[in-house]
Amino acid sequence: MFDYYLKNGKVYINHAFEEMTVGVYNGKIRLLSADDKLPEEADIIDASGKKVVPGFIDIHSHGAAGVDVNEAAAEGLETICKAVARCGTTSWLASVLTDTEEQTKRCIDEFKKHRNMEHKGADLLGIHLEGPFLCSMYKGAMPEHLLQMPNMPLLREYQKRAGGYIKYITISPEVEGIVDDIPEMTELGMAVAIGHSGADYDTSWRAIHNGVSACTHTFNAMKLMHQHFPGIMGAVLESDIYCEAICDGRHLHPGVVRLLIKTKGLDKVIAITDSIMAAGLSDGQYRLGVNHVIVKDGDARLEDGTRAGSTLTQNVALKNLLAFTGRPLEEVLPLLTENPAKLVDVYDKKGSLEDGKDADIVVLDEKNDVFEVFVQGRKIQR
């Protein structure tokens, strides 16, 4: 039996808006023509004047709503799920900042506990390891004393402990020996990103040829391009890998966002939040893994002034992208939906509105603010 019908709105299908009715049936999507007669047993949601789009997917988030991923118990992860769902994020990866082996294993164990809980928020797809195989020169908010040389036995242990749910990892290509380990990381089921890096052009290209598929928070915490020494940024921009972008107006100037999209194309940019526990909260003092973070005017920084993640949410990122680029909604939506789904290999289930896919749906109002959210057919209480 159908649970909901969303009718009279504009439905985002095949990169355009069409007159359709979206049915939610056992947590899955069923697309119906605007003229189909609807059975009476389902709840009908009038989407007149609104847009029905795929749920947003955030592949890089360290927390929200007062909860830090590195310190979260399973219940805390669910608190994040509920908070981000209200902002239109229907799926996300829990980003574990570089930490001790003991603490990283605890994060994995709490993720596994969360999978066995009743869920009322966003779908927690898996884990993103931001480190520990990163260079110290471009560590950003990474604790330098916890950075490591390549350790594939440890990474295999982490993935086994996680039941295969480590979906994404960030590495620095210049860490000695790491480029040769990339094929095994991909065989373990991880999409590999490069970042926190000052790698030269040739080393970066070796990493890309060995299986790297993305760049972590592009332009941030990495050596920038020089016309004689293109370095990691030159390789990233020249290649076909995905580029994460933090579209909060602080990490990237709007002109840089426009340049990145023009250079990479709309199909290769992914709008992330890189959010910390302060997302959705007021200014104050917070944590990011082992770090103490001060948020002032919404800007998160370590005590030494280093920027430490963001307080961004994806509903705000969407509106920023629209303002920064002047592009129509249908052009920028893939940056929050289709592109991240393809990178972490869940596009068969998520990232677009198609028959049989998970009913992860966001309804946007006339101002492109979030009006309704559904996660696997569950209506999120906002």
C-alpha cells in the first residue's frame, strides 16, 4: 500500500523538472503521471508551487547539534541523523578525524551499534576516515602527533571491524609508500580522496592513476597551484576526479566556487559541509576530535586561528550555491545528490528520483527552503 503521494509539484527527473506525482511505497519511490487516479488510502501531500527533489547526501561531516563524531555514542550519532535530516540531508558519512587507534575503533563500534537502533533521522551510510595517513605540513586541524605512516594491516583491521562500512578515506599522496597502497584501499571498498597535502604534480598524478577518485575540501589545507609548479591542485583540476567543495562563503570565495564548477563541470563537484558539532548551534566553545574549537560569527577555528571544519548545513549550502553561481536549481542539485551518491557507490539506491530507489525526498518551497523531508519513506518531523 502507498504511504504518501506528493502531487501538484514540480518533480526533479533527469536533470529537469516535470509534472509528476511521486508515490512512496514501502520506503521506495514510485513515479506516477500527473493524471493517474490515486487510491484513497495514502496520505496526499499537496506540493503545489513547490519542487520535489532527491534527498541531499553529505559525504564529509564531523558532527552537528552538539555531537562530535569522534566522541559520539550510538545515541549521539542518531542525534546528528535527526538534526541533519531536518535540513534536507537524508544520507551522510560519519567523518572520523585522525585519532588514536583505540578511539578510532570505538568510533567504529558505536557506528555498528547505531546500525542496530531504530532510526528516525538521516540514513548513516558509513564511515569516512580523514586520516591518519596525512602529511604534517598541511595537517589543518589534524592532531600532528597522531598522524601515521601507511599501515595497511591496521586499515584492514578497521574495515573488518566496520563490516565493510568504511566507504571513504582521505590520504596525502606524499606520505612515503601510500600511493602503492591505493589499489588495496579501493579493493577494500573505500573511495580514496587526496587532501591535506603539498604533493607535487607527478606524485599526485601517480595517486590518481592508482585509483584516487576525489579531492578532499578542494583548495583548503593543501598547496595551491603555481604556474611553474602545478602540484596537487594542478593534477586535481586537470583530472576527472571529483572535487569536494565547502560552500559556506568562508572556505571558498564565491568566485572560486564558480571557477571550480567551470573547470571541473557540474558532474564532478560535490557540496560537502565538513561540519562540526557546532552546526545548527550558536557561537561558543566546542570540540573536533581531540581539538578545542572556538566558533565566532559562525566561523570555527582552533585556538591558533586555524580553520577547523564548518558550521554549515546542506540546505544553506544549496542556497549559497544558487546565490554564488546564478545557476538554476536543476543545475546545482547534482552537487548535493547524484555526484556524492556516485562517488561512494550508492547511486543504485540514492541520489535521484527513480522507480525503486529509496524514498529519500526533499520538498523545497518557492524560496528553495526545505519544506518536507522523507528518509526511506519516513516523514521527518521538523
